[in-house]
Amino acid sequence: MNLGRGLCCIFAYLLILLISSSNSIKAQRLPDPIANLPISWANNRSIDYSVNFTDGSTVRSILANPFFGPFFGCGFYCNGNCDNFLFAVFILGTVDNPITSPQVVWSANRNNPVRENATLQLTPEGDLILQDVDATLVWSTNTAGKSVAGLNMTQTGNLVLFDINNRTVWQSFDHPTDSLLLGQKLVEGQRLTPSVSELNWTDQGGLFSLFVTASHGLIASIGSNPPQVYYNPANWGPKQSKEASYAKFLNGSLALFILSAEPKWPDDEITVPPASSSQVMKFGSDGHLRIYDWTEEEVDWKEVADLLTGDIGECEYPMVCGNYGICSKGECSCPEAKYFRPILERQPNLGCSQVTPLSCGASQNHILLELKDITYFSFTSDLTLTDMETCKQACLNNCSCKAALFQYGDNSSSGSCFLPSQLFSLMEKTQYNSSAFLKVQISPIAQTPTSKASPTPSPSGKKKGWSAVILGSSLGAFFGVFLIISICVVLLRKKRDIEEDEDDYLDELPWMPTRFSFKDLKAATEDFSRKLGQGGFGSVFKGTLSNGTKVAVKRFEDLQLHVAEAMEVMKVAAWCLQSNFNKRPSMSVVEKVLEGVMDVEPNLDYSFTTLPPPQMTTKTHKEAVLGVSAPILPSVLSGPR
Ligand SMILES: *[C@@H]1O[C@H](CO)[C@@H](O)[C@H](O)[C@H]1NC(C)=O
Ligand SMILES: *[C@@H]1O[C@H](CO)[C@@H](O)[C@H](O)[C@H]1NC(C)=O
Ligand SMILES: *[C@@H]1O[C@H](CO)[C@@H](O)[C@H](O)[C@H]1NC(C)=O
Ligand SMILES: *[C@@H]1O[C@H](CO)[C@@H](O)[C@H](O)[C@H]1NC(C)=O
Ligand SMILES: *[C@@H]1O[C@H](CO)[C@@H](O)[C@H](O)[C@H]1NC(C)=O
Ligand SMILES: *[C@@H]1O[C@H](CO)[C@@H](O)[C@H](O)[C@H]1NC(C)=O
Ligand SMILES: *[C@@H]1O[C@H](CO)[C@@H](O)[C@H](O)[C@H]1NC(C)=O
Ligand SMILES: *[C@@H]1O[C@H](CO)[C@@H](O)[C@H](O)[C@H]1NC(C)=O
Ligand SMILES: *[C@@H]1O[C@H](CO)[C@@H](O)[C@H](O)[C@H]1NC(C)=O
Ligand SMILES: *[C@@H]1O[C@H](CO)[C@@H](O)[C@H](O)[C@H]1NC(C)=O
């Protein structure tokens, strides 16, 4: 049976080979390397040079620069699912040997693929524009009015917009994606970012980055708040040239011009095997920086070097064992089974998930799990000259902290403490005295010591998850929840209809101050809870709230214990109020945060500057929701400035 299937595969493969060779490069007219404006191409068979490759990819090349050996082309590229195309620069096989997989080395729209019949235009004004079939603007070089004369696919793989004097106006080499080509520079300010995978070209969204700085040279990092560095072998002295620092990919090396610039010698070099014919440097989705060579014998691409490995071990790659995975001699495992389990039993390198996810709203249930002789690929001293206990406490006191990593020499009272807000793979201890403490949640939020006093059913009409939170975390959180609900409902609607007149929303948010800080919010919440404690607002609520929440109001002494939770809820509210609409959460995310399965985005902007000015009217949205008549919220939200 297996043999039959195998034969079938071979047969299918031969058939594909046959079909592919009948479409071979020789059979079709190669496009020119240069096009002059104005010109436009549609992503369909009207492009003469279309090739289906054995790896399932299709290339429709609009420009090509045939050269000795594998050569460069640019045009539309798809792989497998040809509903989605990139506008890309790729390396095709040699004219004699076209049957291989094209190597994509740059793309304009990796996060926004286009469909069949999309168009690429070099406009009379000199802009290069990619539009999808429905005419949405997907990408452009923004070069209108810069005297662009044409587009040149160069022999080295650089796609260049040149002007009437043959000067470069725009070039793909200045906008690297995940690859470098021979002769290409990675200049300070630029970065390589990997795709999600071989078949999903979407940028990983800031997971891995490779970049150059004047002070630190070549750096590879992971994460974004803040980035955690896993490759950075050197610190550099004072700069000697006015030029920006850069790394340049040459035949035989990755040359680092950090302090000086060409024509001087590089400050340092990473050795690269000499290029036999065509060579590509690619930053992979696993954070490795690899070199691929085209081999004539195998008619394919072959990995010839893994540049960072050697300076750093396999276990120092941040995602070698996934999040929370422990790397030991190339094997992955999870921390204590009571708190962690593998994401996929059979693939331990995918990492581990917490049995009970961390929830900021239940920080009283956080403990630190000590891992002996375990350390981390990165260490930034958040606290120095400190002891282990202070380090641990600092982590427990800060919701964004996911672990306390402590290192010391011979005096354990003067060590360094790192409090990462994201935790990637861990590894076996190296040379330091170091300890790792992972923050874990000891019981789910649903089981937090809820309302000893409110066994009453939840108010009708509220969602299940929320009512648990409302009853479980006393009035402080309840107050926050309704605040969020009202703010989110209004603001999410606003996010959707951003075009609409803002005035429509003013009526719904009359109590909203123009500017308040997180400190104000905190002060206001504490103030609110204190006043409640004095019975000040209690009477306001009493007559109007449903039975379930009345009990909660009576138990307002609970509130003092739950200020932290209320604060968390306030943070959600602040999240909903981000002036950058794109940073605001969706309602489903808000729900997940309230249920404790997700954390609040840590990098919030607490200056809500773009909000409309306050307008005090008598009947507010919140009053409509709660049926409360006194204007409580202004006093709550406009605390000390
Ligand atoms: C490539 O494959 C598609 C189907 O995936 C087919 O419609 C098309 O005709 C092929 N193109 C060439 C040039 O063979
Ligand atoms: C290619 O697309 C263009 C623009 O959508 C259209 O005008 C043209 O007819 C198409 N050609 C083919 C062969 O589909
Ligand atoms: C592309 O355009 C051509 C001509 O306008 C049309 O016949 C064809 O259906 C279009 N293809 C797709 C997938 O939209
Ligand atoms: C196009 O690029 C080639 C290098 O491949 C270069 O020699 C040529 O001068 C360029 N042409 C224009 C018009 O810029
Ligand atoms: C631009 O380069 C082309 C060759 O690529 C050459 O023929 C032309 O004379 C050059 N133009 C100028 C203004 O240098
Ligand atoms: C590609 O990856 C992104 C980010 O992980 C994901 O959102 C998207 O659905 C993936 N696309 C495909 C086609 O799998
Ligand atoms: C790279 O350098 C080697 C010699 O060190 C040479 O043989 C080879 O042809 C060069 N490759 C390219 C693409 O220039
Ligand atoms: C580890 O700490 C002990 C004392 O606690 C000290 O004697 C030893 O030298 C330290 N080791 C290293 C590698 O710093
Ligand atoms: C250890 O460090 C602490 C804090 O820096 C210092 O007070 C103490 O004297 C040091 N102990 C020794 C033995 O050096
Ligand atoms: C909490 O930790 C994060 C990162 O771990 C840090 O950026 C932030 O300043 C800390 N907050 C406080 C209040 O210390």
C-alpha cells in the first residue's frame, strides 16, 4: 500500500517535472530589466513571463535581469494558495535549469497580499503604486514629483527607481524585509524581521529583529516591550565617522562598519562561506541568521552557514523551546507539571503554557516558582546592588513582571535583578550564581474568595463571566466594569464610525475630562472607595440597584481589599480610551481580560489628549445605564490634577 502511494508520488512528481519543463524559462519571452514610465501591469496571464514551479509557487515576472547563473526578477509571486500574491523580488534558477523554487528576497506587501487582477503602476508622476483588484491602495513608494524616469531590476537584486540623470530615487535595498543580498547594507535605523513561516510571509509582528546601532554594533533581539537581546557580542567605543553605522553583506563576510565607514576597513567581520554562485542571507522565523547558496549540482538552494550560532549556543535562541520551555543540551522540557504543561506533548519545542493563566486581577494568588540552576538568554539589570528577596518582591508587586531573574557574584546581597515582562525560553545555568523565579497563579479567578456575603444570583441581563467578576470582586471592580462597559460601548462604536461627527458622541460622554492621568484615576478610585466607606455614595446606589448588587454595596468594606482589582479594571478603561484608535481593544478582548485569561496591554498612553472637551449635561449615559440620578462620575474621574 505504501509502496503504491510512493510510486504514485514519484509518478506525479515526474509529471510535474514534465509540465514544468514544458513551461520552462526558455519557452517564454523574458521581460527587460528596465521599464520607463508611465506603465502598468495587471496580475494575471497578461504577464507574458509566468512560471509554475515544482514547490507549488508561481511567478509572474514583469522585469528580469538574466545573467550568468541564477538571476533576479521582480513581479507577482504566490505559493500554494494563489489567492494571495506578493509583489516581490526573487531569484530564479538559471536559464538552463529553471526547475527549482524561486527564492523571494524582498517584498513590498508581505502583510497585505493582493489578489488576481491587482495592478502595479508606475504613474506619470513617478510613483510606483500597488493596488488590489478592488482598487485599494496596498503599497506605494511615495516618489511622485521626484523626477522618476523608470524602474530598473539590477543584476544584484536591487529594484531601483531612477531619475532622468540615472540617479537612484528609491531602492528596495533601503527597505529590507527578512533578507540581505551580496552588496547590500543593513544601515542603522533599518531592521530585518522574519516572516511567520515559509508559507506565511506575514511579518511576525515584532517578535525577532536584527539591526545595527552605533553603540552596540549588530544586535538580534526578541519581543518589543522592551526588546530582549540574544545576540550582541560587542560594545563599541566612540564613533569615528559621520556616516550612520552599518553591516554590509560581502562575498566572504558580513562586514561591520560601526565606528568607521568605507573605504576604511570594517571594525569587525563575521565570516561567511564564499559564494559559489548566488547567495542569500535570511533571518529565519526561529531567529537564526542563515546563508543559502544556489548549487548547480542539486539544482536547489542549500543552507551553508548559520551565522550567529557559534557565538551563541543553540539554547540561547529565545524561542528554541518556545515560551517557558527549558533548553538543556538541545532538549526541551517544561517547568513543574503542577503549573505548566507542554502546548503539544509530541512537540516539546513549541513551549509550555501555564495551567492557570496569570491574571493581574488576582495578584494575591501569585507566587514565584523557583527553578534551580536555570538561567535566561538575556539579562538587563532592572535593579542593581540588591538582594534576592527584594528582587522577588519587586516582581510580585508589578503585574507586568513575568519572572524574577537574580544574578550575583560572591555577595548575594549585592546582585542584579531582571524583571522581564515577557518570558521566552529558559536554559541551563552557565557561569553565574543565578536563580530564576517564574510567576505563577495558584488558583483560577473564578475561585478567588468571592463575596462571602453575596450568594445572591447575579443581576439579570449581565453576561456570565462579568457577573462573576462583579460579584466576586466587590463594588470597586463593579464600578470599574460598568465604567468600562459604558466607555467601551461608546468608544468602540466611535472606533467603528470614526468618520462620523464626533459631536454625536459628546452627548454620550458628557462627563469625560479632556485630560487625566493614571495617577488621577488611582487617586479618584481610592477617593471613591473612601467616600463609599463613609456611606457617602452608598445611599445613592441603594434605592436604584438590583438586589444582587445591593448586597455588594452593603459589603463595601470588601472594597478596601480590592482596590488593586479596581485599578486593573481602570487600566482596561484606560486601554479603551487610547487616543490611538488602533491600540484600543475589541470587546472580546476586554471580556477576556475581565475573565482573567489575558493581560492588559502594558504600554498604555495615559494622556487622553484627543478626547473631546467636557460638557456637563444633566442626563448622562451612565445614568441611563444605572438609573442613578446624581452625577457621580465627574467627581470620580476628575480627581486632583
Ligand atoms: C500554473 O498553474 C495554474 C493552476 O494552479 C494554471 O491555471 C496555470 O495555467 C499554470 N500556468 C502555467 C504557465 O502553466
Ligand atoms: C488582466 O487584468 C486586467 C485588469 O484587471 C484586465 O483588463 C485584463 O483583461 C486581464 N487580462 C486577462 C488575460 O485576464
Ligand atoms: C480578472 O480580470 C479578467 C478580465 O477583466 C476577468 O475575466 C477575470 O474573471 C478576473 N479574474 C478574477 C479572479 O477576478
Ligand atoms: C540599471 O542597473 C544596471 C545594473 O544592473 C546598471 O548598470 C544600469 O546603469 C542601470 N540603468 C539605469 C537606467 O539606471
Ligand atoms: C542612463 O543609463 C543608460 C544605460 O543604463 C544610458 O544609456 C544613459 O545614457 C544614461 N543617462 C544618463 C543621463 O546618464
Ligand atoms: C499568517 O500569520 C498571521 C500571524 O500569525 C496570521 O494572523 C494569519 O492568519 C496567517 N495567515 C495564514 C494564511 O495562515
Ligand atoms: C566569491 O569569492 C570567491 C573567492 O573567494 C570566488 O571564487 C567567487 O566567484 C565569488 N563569488 C561571487 C558571487 O562573486
Ligand atoms: C557563588 O556564590 C558563592 C557564595 O554564595 C561564592 O562562593 C561563589 O564564588 C559564587 N560563584 C560565582 C561563579 O560567582
Ligand atoms: C554585600 O553587599 C552589601 C550591599 O551592597 C554590603 O552592605 C555588604 O557589606 C556586602 N558584604 C560583603 C561581605 O562584602
Ligand atoms: C513594571 O515592570 C515593567 C516591565 O517589567 C516596567 O516597565 C514598569 O516600569 C514596572 N512598573 C512599576 C510600577 O514598577
